[in-house]
Amino acid sequence: MSGVRDFHDRVAVVTGASSGIGAGLARALAGRGARVALVARRADRLEELAREIERAGSRALPIACDVADEAAVQAAARRVIDELGRIDVLVNAAGHNRHVLFKDHPTSEIERTMRVNYLGVVHWIKATLPALRSQGRGWIVNVSSLAGKLGQPDEAAYSASKFAVTGLSEALSYELEPLGIHVMCVYPALVRTEMFDAETLARMPARSKDSFIEVDEFCETVLAALGRGAYEVTVPRPFAFVYLIRLLFPRMMRKQTAKIRLSVLPDLTR
Ligand SMILES: NC(=O)c1ccc[n+]([C@@H]2O[C@H](COP(=O)([O-])OP(=O)(O)OC[C@H]3O[C@@H](n4cnc5c(N)ncnc54)[C@H](OP(=O)(O)O)[C@@H]3O)[C@@H](O)[C@H]2O)c1
């Protein structure tokens, strides 16, 4: 299955389009000629982005929708087909994270994290699969996380939800390929977005603040990988070496992760 570089006459659905990575990918796809459906809960943000995209000469359809609500996702997918005619590309970027120790994280919030980060992806793939299948061609981009390959302290529920996205993506990359649908999973490390608010940054090592990349650079790398027909991409790409270190030197990896991540948590043993 090949990648995709030319987005003219293609329709892309981007979840999480009201900020950060989703908004960046929606802008980048529209800039390459795609008509884009913008999905998230904050309608005002989506409408503002849609106006910006339309001023630049592309078509954008804002749809307020909670990805955890399967019926709402089904209705949103029907609207995309009714108003934009088809679906070629699905980008699942909606997600949330709260840096909190597992012992202090209420089960209801852990469940919500799974519903948004994992089931949100499931709902959107289910809702768009008939359209992608009927065309015999399509691309799905799931945004996981480095925490979806390497379990991270203070992010246990988030890591678990992203591991689920990782497993789903890899499995579907096999299952859907014979149907003409390419599945790529993206592993961002640190991209400067609203996800890293002051409260979150306070629970991260000081030096990680120097490792952020900007959304535009991230989006360029992701779309280049999709163009090559990659099945996965870690951004920034050198972070992929960490997987190798974990495999070859697991004890060293544990020691480093514990040293870097645990030392900044005042409530670790409280
Ligand atoms: N930034 C990074 O370094 C980084 C690293 C690893 C992974 N990621 C992943 O990248 C994706 C985008 O994150 P970001 O960094 O761009 O964060 P962000 O700026 O906070 O964006 C998150 C987006 O998800 C949407 N969203 C959250 N819950 C939703 C729900 N229930 N239904 C629909 N939309 C929902 C938000 O929109 P509304 O609030 O308007 O609904 C927003 O558009 C996430 O999946 C995140 O886990 C990011």
C-alpha cells in the first residue's frame, strides 16, 4: 500500500482540530489541497480555524463532537460524507493527558482517558471504514505517543490508553491493508501545545522544556512519513533510538527513567 502526497480532491477528517497537533495537521492538509473536516468539542475554536482555512482558499467543515460518544461520531461521519462527498484520510489526534500518580487518579478519570484516547480512535475508524472500503483506498493516521511505547510514571492511565492505540494501529495496519487502507501510527515525544500547561510542566524534569519542537515541524515530518507510506513515525525522529536502548539495556533504561521522572514528583510517597 502506498503513501499519499497529493491531497487535491481528497477529504480529510482531523480529530483534535481545535488546538495543537490536530489544528496543525488540519492546516497542513488544507494547505496541500485537501478539504478538511475539523472535529473537537470546542465549536468556537473549530469555526475560527475553518474561517482561517477558507480565507486561504480551501474548504473546511467544523463539527463539534465528543469522540468518546459513538453515536455523535457516527452522526459526524455522516455529515462529512453529506457535505464534503467522501472521506480519504482520517487523522485521530484528539486526546488528553493529566500528569498524576496512579494512587491519586480516580478510576472514573482513568476510564474517561480510555474512552477519549482509545475508544475515540475506535469510534472514528468504525464510522469511516465503510466509506474508506467502498473507495478501496484510504489512509488512517493515529496519534499515539512515546508513552504508548514506553510506560511513563505519572502518566500510567495515559500510557495505557496510548499503548492501546499502538496495538490497535499495528494490528489494523495488517488487517486493513488488503482493503486498500493504509494505517500509520505517530509517536510524538514533546511537541509544544496546550497539553503542556503550567501544572503539567511543573511535574516534568526542567530539561525536558528544552526538548520541545514546534507543531509545524512536527506536521512536516508526519506528512512526509505518510507520503513515504511509513507504518509508524516517531517525532522528533532521534527519539526512536530510545526503543533500542530499552531493548538492549533495560536496566539502564529503568534507572534513567526513574532518575529523570521520579525526582521531580513531590507527592510520590506521600
Ligand atoms: N504534544 C505532545 O508532545 C504530544 C506527545 C505525545 C502525544 N500527543 C498526542 O497528540 C494528540 C494531540 O495533542 P496536543 O499535544 O495537540 O494537545 P492539545 O493541544 O491539548 O489538543 C488536544 C485536542 O484533543 C481534543 N479533544 C480532547 N478531548 C476530546 C474529546 N473528548 N472529543 C473530541 N476532541 C477532544 C481537544 O479539543 P477540545 O478540547 O476542543 O475537545 C484538542 O483539540 C493527543 O492525542 C496527544 O495525546 C501529544
